[in-house]
Amino acid sequence: MLALEVVLVPVSDVDRALKFYLETVGFGLDVDYHPTDDFRVVQLTPPGSACSIQLTLSESPGRLKNAYLVTDNLAATCAHLSERGVKVDSVRYKDNLDSWSGGWSPGLDPYRRDYASFAEFCDPDGNVWILQERGYRA
């Protein structure tokens, strides 16, 4: 068995990123261990996830691209994040989901099919998160 436990998120300012993920996005804080001036581990977990993120101080932040956060209600999640101050891009859905040969259309998939509707947001360093709907039940 293999399980994905942690994804490293390269940031330019750990305190700023911690505030964004904890207070703005709503991740839970698992660890903020800072035993010396040059060593710190900050780990957070999205609500309902088994996989966490660790904020890593980097000279080239913003390299995390297209990490997925899955939600069972994309509209509600986007509204919630927006209310908290996250700039969420417009929701879009995959046209012709059955063959994946189409393009994108604005809004939610009319049938709310799994894996069809998406939105994205960035953290202050430009790390890109994709929101994807799966398991929607009216």
C-alpha cells in the first residue's frame, strides 16, 4: 500500500502563507514546530483530507501547480472561499465529458457529473490549487 501523506508548498514567507491557509482558506494546523532559528516545520490539512501540506521556505516560491482539492459542492465551496477573501477564478465545466474531446464552458456542469466542474485559486506566492466537484447530491 502507498498513501500520499504530505505535499510540499514552496513559499516566500512561511508566516504569511500560514495565515492564508489557516485563517483565509480554512485548513487545520497540525504542526508549527520551530525549535531553532533556522529550522521550522509547518503542516496543515484541508478539512476532510487525509493528505496534508507542509509550507517550505523557498527562493523560488509558487512552483506548486494544479494540486487538486475535491469538494462535493463546488458552488458552495467557491462561495465560502470568496467570503473568506480567497480570489477564486470563474467556475467552468468540461464540454463533452464522455469523450473529453470538447472545450470548456462557463459555470457548473448542468448535470453536476463527477470530475466535470472546476475552479481554481492561487495562494499569495502563486501556488495554484484546482477545485474539482465530485459526489454532488442535490
